[in-house]
Amino acid sequence: PSLLCGFCALGSACAFTAGWHVHEKAVLMVTLPLGVSAWMLGHRDLLSLHLFLSVFAHFSLLPLIPTPGESFLKWSLFA
């Protein structure tokens, strides 16, 4: 099962990279299976890759928070 999650993450990463029009939420299809695979296998390299990728994935989701009240929270999370 852990290898299957890793292969799903790899396939989703290829589709995300080669996709013409991808949405910000599509990067979750890479980070979630990669996190499950890294957690199940326990490899430090996979865990560090997941941490690196999830930081950028969460930062790319911030434009989806449109209201001014939420914008303060959005920028205080990354300050």
C-alpha cells in the first residue's frame, strides 16, 4: 500500500507538471499520497520532500482565501 501511494503521488506530479491548466487544489493530489507514503515507509528523504512540497502547496492555496478578514489570518500564518 505504501508503494501504491508513492506511485500515485508520482503520477499526479507528472500530470500536474505537464498539465496545461491546473488548479491550485490539484497539488493536493501530489502532497497527500506522498505524505501517506512517507509516513508508512518512514524514509527521512521522503519526509523532508513532503515537508518542502507541502509548504509550497499550502502557500499556493492562499489566493483561494478572498475576504479581507481572512487575509490577515492568511498573511499572519506565513509571517
